[in-house]
Amino acid sequence: MKLTHSLMTVDTTLCLQRLVEELDVEGSPTSFALTTINAEGTQHLGEEVSLTVKALTSNEYIHLDHVWTVNNLPVSKRSISCTENIRDRPHLQGISLPKLDNCNATNPDYS
């Protein structure tokens, strides 16, 4: 088990290539385009893998198909949500986010 933050959307799930390698997950080579605030349709080469994940506070597992690997996820620590900054979002009422020291989306805790 590896501890890391995750960012999942309705249509795309990304994972660091080095985390997939650490987990010894086999995948298929793939090419995909990502659109961000800085660039539209940027081509990336990676792998498509399947992962099984769970929340720290749950025993339920979620299987994720079509996860694409990337070499870098440029996410700053201040972009990672905490319970305090989701309080005002009605669709997230009642959700408590654990604080994870020394762990972020771009530098998973491999211990």
C-alpha cells in the first residue's frame, strides 16, 4: 500500500509513472492529449493501467480502469484541498479530509 493524494475527475485519472513502477503494475503504452490552463491538446506518452484505491478512512475499494501515467504532476502543496477550504461547497458537505504530512500529489510517501 502506498499513501498519496489523488485527483480524479469524471473522465481522466492521472498517476505518476514512478508510483506505477513502485507498485509493479503492468500497463500498455498509450498516447494522449491533455488540455490545461496553460496549453491545449498537449501530447503525452505514457502507460494505461488499472489501479485499485481506497480512502484512508474506509474499507471500500474502488477499481480504476484507464489510468494514464505521467512523469510529472505540477501541483503545489497549496492546491491540495483541506477540510477548511471545502466547507463552503455544498456538494462536499460532511466530508473530512485527513491532513497528510510529507505527502502530496507529486511526491508520494513510499514508506
